[in-house]
Amino acid sequence: MRPGFGGSAIPVGIDVQVESIDSISEVNMDFTMTLYLRHYWKDERLSFPSRTNQSRTFDSRLVKKIWVPDVFFVHSKRSFIHDTTMENIMLRVYPDGNILYSVRVTVTALCSMDFSSFPLDTQNCSLELESYAYNENDLMLYWKNGNDSLRTDEIVLSQFFIEHFHASSGLAFYSSTGWYNRLFINFILRRHIFFFMLQTYFPTMLMVVLSWVSFWIDRRAVPARVSLGITTVLTMSTIITGVSSSMPQVSYVKAVDIYLWTSFLFVFLSVIEYAAVNYCTTLEEMRKMKRGKIPSTFNASQAMAFDGCFHDNDIELTPFPRMAPTLTSDPLTPPPQNPDVRPTEGTRLRRQRSVRENVDLLVSNSYMIDSYSRLAFPLSYLLFNTIYWSLYS
């Protein structure tokens, strides 16, 4: 039985020395920690007379014969006491009955992580200690030396930087057994971004920039531009799949998802841009064919099989006059010419182009789509990166 059974709660002091944080898993949302857990309490039944006032030290064989606090780790998935070459348990008894009970244990505990800012995130994890059988009326857990009760060795992690370690305490309530003292080992982890810059962000940026190369390739080089677009789209899909496979299936959007899918949209739009350029080029050349003269030696099917569109340099076309815009209702009717009437100097009449005329202008000048895209795509992507990094970093 516990010391002072039937009386007031026995105080049990705790201090912890963290030896290492072995692993942190985003997929399983847990962490593994190895630590030295030390208990301090007083049991007058174990006091003994001593002239030198020296303590006596025992191993795990005596622990099984006396009362020790039943501290366990809340939200623990797996834990074990190291037993090489003997169980790593130490019991030190002082002449006045004060006891130090130390154990070296490795525990894997739950850490509820929020990945909404991943990989530019900061995680707050905690290891919680509590008595399993004795509530606050029988056992009072407390940090023996306050904030100095938690000590750490030099810990280096591959993907995280430990910003802060601190201890705290509180109470936990269970409806059937009452209130229990609970101690917390809190540590704040900040993720290193450089790994993800090399593995995710830089390759994604390069794929987006590579998709813009097609804007400088001749619009009639269909195999070159299509293969470039499909290659960048498939590469982006591979990057997105690789990142998703290493992350838990959460129901919200992560920061890396926003960046990857927006970059994927830029790559996809570059393919759609060439589809529009190729379609407008085909319409333009078909119109020129209808207005021009097709030579007898021209084979339209062979021209289409070469790159998917007609070539105006293979067709002998007759020049046609440029139509001046008029204000008449019929755009095909030329304006009346009166040599005696001259427009007033300084007066200029314009009419707004209709949607059809704008489409016709775009079709007749399909190369302008590439010219505008060379400027619009980089500026838009630069604006997106500016907003993204200012929000998440």
C-alpha cells in the first residue's frame, strides 16, 4: 500500500531528462522519445539508521517488493523500459526514508498535428504523465524543481528544429474515478524548409518555367510544343503524387497543395494556350485558302499530316485589299467617295469592335497569343509566388 494510506495525498515529485527524440511521423501523427523519468517521494517504512547518512542504491529486484508510483503516459501508443544488459531501473533510499526512483524508458505518443501550413508549419507536441490508479486524494504529482525539472541533452533532428521545451501541469477529470494530477512535457517543433525547397518547390518552379519555353517555339511545330506540354504536365502529376503519398489523408487543404496545384494550373494553361494558337492558325490558313488559289500540285492531306495545320507558304494566294472600317450598317459596302467633301481637321470617328470582329482579329493574328503569353504567364506566376510566400512564411 502507498505510504500514509488512509491519510492525506502523498506528494510525488517528478523530473525528466530527455535523452533524444528518435522520430516524428506525420503519417501516423506521433513521436518517439527516450527519456530518464525520475520520481521523488518519502516512505518512512524504508528509513534506516546510518552514522554516515549515506544512501543505499538498489536495482529492479527490490522495486517489485515495495510500493512505487504508477505513473503512465497518456495517449501512449507504445512504450518500454530498456533492459540491456539489465533493466534500466535504479532505486536509491536515504536514511530518512526519502526515495529516488529512476527509469529509462522509450515511449511513442500521439501528437495531433495541423498541416494547414505544411511544410511552413510549426507543431506543438506534448508528452503527458499521470497516475493510473491514484486520484488527487491519494497521490499528488508535481514538478520537483518547477521549470528546471525538465532538462534536455543536445537534440538534433533531420526535419525539425526544436524551438522550446517547457513543463506545465494541470488536472484531468474522469466521470467514474474523479480528478487526477497531470504533468505535461511540451515542446515546439519548427520544420526545416530547405529539404522541401530542394525536393518540391524548386522542381515545381522549373517545370512551370519549362512549360513557358513553348511560347518561343514556332506555332507550326506541333510535335515539339505538344510533347513539351505533355511532359511538363506528367512531371507535375508525379510531384503531386509523391508529396501526397508521404502525408496523411487530411480533409483540409495544405499550403504545399495550394502551391502544387496552382503550378499545375499554369502548366495546364500553357498546353491550352497552344491548343488555342493552333486552332486559330488553322482557321486563318483555311480562310486564306478559300480566298486564294490552290495550286494543282498542293496536297492538303499531306500538309495536315505533317504538323496538324495548313501552311500558307505552300499555297499561292492572291493579295486582297484591306477594308477600312465604316459606319454603315453593311460592313461589305464600301463608303461613298466624294472628292469635294473632306473631313473636318481634328475630327476622328471610331466605332467599337464587336465580339465577332475581335475574334476575327485574334484569328487573323494568332501569333499575338504567344506574344502576350510570354509576358502574362511569368508576371502572373511571379505575383502568385509573392502572395504565397508573404502569407505562409
